[in-house]
Amino acid sequence: NLILAPLLVAWTMVAQNDGRGAIELIRTNLDLAQLGALRDLNIAFMADVARNDQLADQAYRQATGGAQRVSLKAATAHASYLSRAGRRADALQVLSDYIAANPESELLRRLGRSRLSRLRSAAVTTATL
């Protein structure tokens, strides 16, 4: 499979502590425009595992910033990364942006309206500190 094989090889390389090689393999082999989000999200995951914070941050932003409709997985993965990096306000902003762009999403149903209000309030409060 043209998509699965490079991903499996790249993740094996990550497991063998070759994160840079894995990311280069993904960039080289998943360069089709329609695979951009899949490529960017996997690069973000790999850079995150390899503790390459600069690349992880860049790849998460690419995975969640360029598309008209960001996936729930990409938004929550990016928010999780930012939260673990101590950037809670940024994490809340990613989720708020997702919610604003996808008002009918599963995330809204899971959070409920009261939790959504608290999330937005926390994002505003944290951003102003």
C-alpha cells in the first residue's frame, strides 16, 4: 500500500530512535496534496515522541491550521501537546477554534453547553493573565 507502508516503516524508525529519518521518509513518500493532513499529523506525532518540540509544534499547527475542516483527532492531539508543554491557554484556544468552526461536532455534544461555557471562560481568563 502506497500510504500504509511508509507510515509503518517510519513508525518503526521512530521506535528505533531515528525520528529525523522517519520524518524525512514521511515527507518524501506522503507528498500528495490530499495526504497533507495525514502527513502533518503523523509528523507531529513522531516529532512529539522524539521530543523535537519545535518540529512538533510546527507540524501540529500545520495539521490543524491549514484545512477548512480540521478533524477532531487533530484538534485534540494538538491541544493535548500544548497542554503537556505547559501552554494551557494555547490548548484551550485550539479547542475553542475547533468548536467555533464546527458547531455541530461530536466534541460539542460530549462537552455539553455548560462545560463549553467554562472552557471559553477559562480560555479568556488564562489568555489575559
